[in-house]
Amino acid sequence: MDLGALGTETSHERTADLDRMPVTELLSVTNDEDRTAVLAVRDARPEIGAAVEAITQSLRRGGRLICIDAGTSGRIGLLDAVARIVVQATGAEPDTAADALRGGRTGVRGSRSPRPTGSTACSSR
């Protein structure tokens, strides 16, 4: 897969100069981008719902959910405590959900540490 082709992996022209924008323009751009994200989630509700149903069924059958993240989104994912939320919402055992962040504990502090990779993190769980 060519990650460079994904919109999430490229620079965003409208937000390139956030630090130099007047506050009113910054707020407008931020609000517009928030709206874009909300509409994208709305459009993807059938797929998201199917994924949630599949995950819930798997957890109820004894499966596990492992969230693998990196960078800022990974740290945000940890802050959201996705694994704990899933466990609480489904009544699953605590060890059925785990997360792995590139760089481990160092990654939480923002390091660019190359370990562990997603495959390494999965194989160790």
C-alpha cells in the first residue's frame, strides 16, 4: 500500500499556516475541518456500525481487540482509553483489549523511537 497516496498521510494545504493565521481565520478553518470530519463519519456510519458489531461479537466469543497506533493520533487514542471503554461497554474481561503505541512508553512522551513495530507488538500480546 502506498501510504503517500492516503489523504491522512499528506500535508493539508488549508492548515499549513495555522501558526500565522489571524485568530478569526484559524477558528474558521478549524471549524470547517471539524465539519468535514463529522460529515465523513456520518457517511461511514454503515461501515463503522458493522465494525463495532463485528468487534462486539468477537469479544463476546472470547476474542481480543488490539489497537495499534503511532504518533499524535496514537497518543490521543491512549487518552481516549479505547481499550478500557470497549471492555466496560461489552462486559469483556480486562485482558481482552490492549493497545500498542509505536515506541512503547517512550512513544507516549512523543519520541520517534522505532520500537516496537505493530507486528512486534501484536506478536507479543
